[in-house]
Amino acid sequence: MIVSNSISKKYEKSHVLQHVGLQVRKGSIYGLLGSNGAGKTTLMKIIAGIARPDDGEITIDGKGVFEDTEVKAKMFFLSDSLYFFSQYTIKQMADFFRDTYPNWNQERFFKLQQLFQLDMKKKISQFSKGMQRQVAFWLALSTMPEYLILDEPFDGLDAVIRKKIKNLLVQDVAEREMTIIISSHNLREIEDICDYIGILHQGKLLLEKDIDDLKSDIHKVQVAFREKPDTEVWDGLDILYKEKRGSVILAIVRGKEERIVSHLEQFHPVILDLLPLTLEEIFVYEMGDAGYAIENILV
Amino acid sequence: MQLKTSLFNKQLLKQDLLSTGWIAIVYFVGLAFSLPLNLLMLETNERMEYSFNSLFESNGEIQLFLLYIIPVLVAVFLYRYMHVKNASDFIHSLPITRRKIFNHHFLIGIALIVMPLLLTAVILSLMLPALDLYMVYTQADIWEWFGASVAFSLLLFSAGVLVGMFTGISAVQGVLTYIFLLFPAGILVLIYSNLNVLLDGFPTSYYHLTNLNLYSPLTDFVDMYDWKFHGWKFSIYLLLSAVFYALAWFIYHKRPAEASGQPLAFHQVRPIFKYGVTTCMLLFGGFYFDETDNHFAWIVFGYILGSLIGYLVAEMVLQKTWRVFGKWKGYVLFLAAAGAVLLVVVFDITGYEKRIPEAEQIESVYFNENPLYYNDERSTKNIRELAIQDPAIIRKIHKLHQQIVEQSIGGLPENRVNKEKLFFSYQLKNGSRINREYYIDLDETFAAYLKPIYESREYKEIKNRILTVDENDFGSLVISNEFDRSGSTSIVEKEKVKEALQRLKQDIYDQTYEEIVHPIDTMAYIEFPEGENMIYQLPILRSYERFGDWLKKQGIYDQTILQAKDISYAVILDDREESEDVYQTFYESKNGDNGLVVEDKQKIKKTLETTASDNRGTNVSSHYYVGFFLKGNEQPVIRPISKNKVPAFVTDYFGNK
């Protein structure tokens, strides 16, 4: 479990992170969303033990990360801009990691080669950008991390590879309870694999939610009545948004599904449908005014 | 879970070697060319006779170049990862502690520097018996060379690493390393030369005696050719390297990984850097304008211009842009502070200028016109040995000093032109020392105070080293003159030498103040062998009557001392009317356009009796220079005419023009 406790970080005079507290449960996939410059990379570097917060602390399984090799050995950080030693082949890089990460799994490394189909003897710099990213994932997963920190990992990958890697990640989470923190400036890119979503905006964590809770907590209701209903139809419901399209009323309602249905059925609607919302829609309605500020994350 | 806690990460070492090993190869090739290969070449060339004082003499320029460049290059390349964002993030995300990462790189750095040197040393060591090079160098030479090179390289390397910790840009690391290494010597030169301008009596020459070169390895190592790398220096270099290593190691732990790309890694260092650069440039501005044009207004201008440039450059580096012309608050505050410091110094708030030791406090005093007058006085130890102990003379010197301070003649550089530099170095009874230096005119105000000092035996013994040597020590001497090398006479009879020296000494002891400050030259001199290859030269002055008699007794007076009958004509020039250097005019156009040509023997004789000694300061000479053209000789003998003795026909001639 990763816990960050009121983390703050300043560069020069600008506050990059302000009192960020987040919790990532073991075996979960945590999506960190935010526009460029929101502080995602800084937060992840702090979690990975690269940078030190000015204030607050970060613990993984109750221990600090910075300079703790035991904790860092269980973790792998994949930066948004990749780095390999110059002139190194995949094989040489793997040798380096084998000597550096105690949990390195050579078997896994060879197994993954079947999947990626890249030449181990070739210099990494000669691969395309997308291929290099695959190499990075290949090496990262071979170190058998318990915690995988991914900063904008899917940039430059085509849909097929993206799918392939997502599957690998999900598989590791399922099989060995790997924990992933994944950052993105695009919700759609990661919504299909995340259990949790945190939104970082101007150095502050705006919200942190369990996606299942979100989805079961908010509903789009389509309802129509034979006659114009009383205003009290909506009393007692938590309405986030409502509009009328002809005789059909469209409303976004927060609450449990059964409660909403039983409440509306009292008024004998002609039509009563509960439709699923996309995550994007949920955020827009959930966040109200603040939603505008982060709109660009959600496209 | 099992952790690999081995001391070394083999892969990390390998990576360093793969990426920076080429430097060691280049280094070794360079060393191979400058030492073993060069020696082989010299050896095959059989006509060459050669031997080295030290192995640094073998292709010394190449060695020096490598020694100055390679260690810093190694430091920059090994720690380059800190300055590249991706690399820094990557390395610091690994489960390796920062200290371990740091030590790995440092260790590889030492190996890259030492291995080529060691390999070269081993090759030299094997070549020695194999090629029988014992005439050229010895085993001891090799290891002395090796030790000095290693100590110097390690110092540069560790300094480079330390500086690298403070910055996030490799180029800045390289430049700052050299500045850092040069700093101790550089700042002393700047401070001394500025105090020289601002503080009346500040003994700049004395501080030059203390050998400022020592304060920076870069300036110290430049004259490594004939040079002994003393054990103490070796220890200091190694000790400093160790200190730099420890500091760097400590700072690396504190260094923010995100500092890559920043000119300065720690924001706390920024003001120090900014105002440090501004201060140094302020001092440099003053130094520059003092050297080029020594008017005080220009020096102040130099302060302002220098500090302005320094401030802007520092800002440009810090902000990584040249458009930094918006922020002036810091500069205005700096100028105010610098102005305050300047006022403290100029108005002598600390009382430095008035501080003269009490006469009773003085144990001894070294007093001379110029502490750099003789080569062997280039050390503070030597001047202590020559210091005057006699209380009567000390009181007289003290009195002169008081008089100088009371009259406050002002230390401004423009007041120093054509003045004589007087140097006082007191050893006090309480163990401390006071050194002062003044520029005064020997003829005017202070003559009455100077006279008893100049005429004392003690002062004469400081001034004339010949007085303190034992005349029995010399087996021979040579008497020659400037106009005719073939006219030199060697005296090899011990008795004659002894007599000549005794007479000479007596002449010097009898010299009056007037004769000392206005010596009349004969253009002849005496040469004594001194030590190996050294010759001590002493001009024969016209006032040396006893010695002159001795010359006559030996029958060599006529051929030694230049006389009117030897001269076909003389030319006198007024240097105020010459557009270029008078010496130049004499050599090139003989008499220029304005020269007075003298052919009358009587006038020539008169002129000969007024020629000032050439190696005396400008204080003694007038504006007139005379060139004597000898029969059958194209090149004249040139001397200034003594200030107080300009013949009437000369002043008449130039006065009427």
C-alpha cells in the first residue's frame, strides 16, 4: 500500500505540489489524471524515491522510499521519456537489471521475448520509439516489481501494442497482486484498466475515487410521464443535472439504482430507463464548476 | 527476500568503463607519445646528448595539456548523468543508494586517471634497464613523476566532481572547475592590487614575495619543468583531494535529482554566485584600469563597469538567457554595499595607514628601495636575514616612516610616477610583523631623513651584497665594459682579487647619499663567479676612487673605463620631444630630428661625467639621454643623464629650441 501524507514540493517559487494525500491499495491500478504541469511527474518521482518532498512523507508498506534500497528493489519507475545506457543492447540492459534488481526473473524475461519478438542483440537506440517503449515494459516486468510506477506510458504506442501491454499489466495485477500507478492526461486512455482515479490539478489532488463506486453511484435516467408530473417527483433525489427533450426528461441522479427506480415508479412513468454513463460524463457532472478546469483531461 | 548487498555493482562499473573508457585510452596514447616514444626517438638519434632534470621535460607541453584537461574531462563525463534529466531520473530510481552510485563513479574516475599514468611509469621503468637509459633518467625520477602527476590529477578530478555537485549543466561544471581552482590565487592578486591603489602604504611587492602561484594548482604546476614536487605539496594535494571527495559525497546526498539542467543545483547558492561574480568583476575592473590608465577616476569607472558586467553575466548564467535587463534592485544594493566598503578602505577607518609600530617595539627592520631589487630576495625568509638590528639605525628608519605618514603623500597611482618605491618590513618584539611600501621622491622632502640611513653600513650591506661576502672566497673576477666585449680583463691572482675587493668595499662604505641616489656610471662592470653558472655583476661607479686607482695600478684603467678619446661623437636627445622610445631613436636613426650632436671632446668628457646608472630607477635620470658612438662601432652606448647634473650646454641647446 502506498500512502502519501500531505506532500508538498516547491521548485523555485512555484508550488508544484500542495498537501497531496493519496492512498493506493495493494493490488489496485491507480490512474493519476491531470493536465500538463499539474504535478503528476513530480508526484510520481517522489513516490519512486527520485525526488524528496519539501514537506510531508511517502510510505510504501509503512516504510519511506527515499534511499531505501529494499523498498526501491520492489518498485520500478518508467519515466515518460525513456532512458537506456547509450550503445547498449537489450541483452546488456537486461544484464544490468539482473545485477541491480534482486527479484529479476530470467525465465520471465525469455518468456516475454516470445511476446514482444524483438532482437535481444540489437542496440536499443536503433529501435523505433514505440519499440523502445516495449523494451522498457519488457525489462520492467522482468524485474518482477510489486509496485510499478508508469508516467504517461502509452505515448507513441499503437492500439494493438497498447492492448497487449494493458493485458500484461492486468495479468500481473491479478496473478501477483502487483500495484500500478499510471499517469495520463487523457482519461479514455486509462479508464478501462483503472480501479481508482485521482485528479491532480495545479498541484492539488481534486478528487480520489473508486471507479466502481462512481459508476454505481451515479445514473442517467430517462423518464416520461403521461401527464405533466408534480414537481415533487424529484423531491428526495440528488439531481446533478436535468433537461427536457420533448416529453422525455433526462436527468443525472446520484444514488443507488434501486432507490431511484422505486422512487420514480411511484409516479407511474410511461418510460423509465437507467442508462450507463461514461466516466467522462461522470466527472463532468460530479465535479460541477471545477469540471471546466479539468475539461481538457477528459477529452 | 534476498538482497544483493555486495560492495560493487559490477554492471554499474562496466557501464562507466564502456561510456568513459575512451578518455583513459586517449590519455595513455598522449602519455605514450610524450614519454616512452619520445625517449625512444631521442635515443635513436645518436648525435643527441640529452638528460632530464625531471621527466616532465619530455614533451612537457603535451604532458601539461593532458594533465590540465583529462582529469576535468573525466569528472564531467562520469557525472554527466546528473546533468541529463532522463539519465538522472533513471539512475536515481534504481535500488542503489546515492552514496554507492557516487562512489562507483569516483572509483572509476581514479582508475581512468591513474591507470594510464601507472602503465606509462611501468613502461618507463622497463625501458630503463632494457635500453640503458640511466644517463637520461632514474627509477626515482619515474616515481617522482608518477606521484606528482597522480596528486595533481586527483586534485583536479575531485575539484571537478565537487563543482559538478553544485550545477546541473556539464559545460558550467567544466568552466566553474577551472575558475574554482584558479580562485585562491586570482582573488589574492585582485585584492592585493586593489588595496595597493586604495590603501596608502599597502605593501603589494611584499605579497608578491610570498609566491602567489602556490595558491592555485593551475598556476603552481605551470612551471613544473625544473621543479621538485615536495613531499609537503604532495600531501596537501592528496589531503585536498580527500576533502573535496568527502564534501562532494556529502553534497551528492543532498543534491536534488531534479536539478539537472539548472545552472546551480542549490537555490541557496544562487545569491553567493551572483554577488561573488559581481564582486570579482568589480575588483577586476579596478585592477584593469589601474594597470592600463592609473587615474583614480578611471579606476572608479572600472569598479562600476566591472561590477555591472559581472552582475549581468551572473544573471545571464542563472536565468539561461541574455535578456536580463529588467532587474536592477540587487545591483543597486550591491553598489551601495560596495561603496560603503570602498569608503571604509579609502577613509582608512581601521587606521591602517597611520599604524606605525612604536620604536621600542621594533626588534629589526628590513628597509630597501624595492624588495624585488635582487633575485635572491624573492623570499620573505631572506629579507628577515638581511634586516637591520642596530637600534640607532632602526630609530632613523622609524623617524622617516613617521614623516612619510605625517605628510600623507597619498598612494594614488598617478602620484607614483617617477618616484622611488620604499619598503619597510618590521619585525616586532611581540613576534608580529608590519610591512609597508611607499612611493617617494628621494630628492625632495625626505632627503634629510634618508641621508643618515642610506649612509649607514647596515643599509649599504642590504643594498650591496658584495659587502657581505668574504673576499677570500673568490679566485677570480672579470672586469669588462659595455662598449667593447673584447676589452674585458680577467684577474686570476688571488691576492689581486682580494685587494680589488677590499678597495671596492671601502669605496662603497664611503659612498655619500648623493652618490648613492645619483650614481654616475662608467659603463664598466665587475663580474664575479657565484655558485654554478651564476655571475654576479656589479657596475663600476665613477665615485669608486680607490677601485679606480687600483685599475690604474693594474694598467687597465684606460681600456676599461670609457673616455672622451674613445668616442667619435655623442648624441643627446630630450625624451619629451621624441615621439617614440629614445632607445629606439638611437638605434634606428642615430640622432633623430631633434638630437644635439656633440663632437667637442671637452663637452663629451663633461657628458661622460654625468651619465646615470642604467639599472637605477627613473628617479635619478633627467629627460635627457645620451648615446655615445664609439670609433668603428655602429651601435651606441646609451645612458640617461643624471637629473641634477645636466650640463649647461645641453639645457641651453634644448631650452633655445
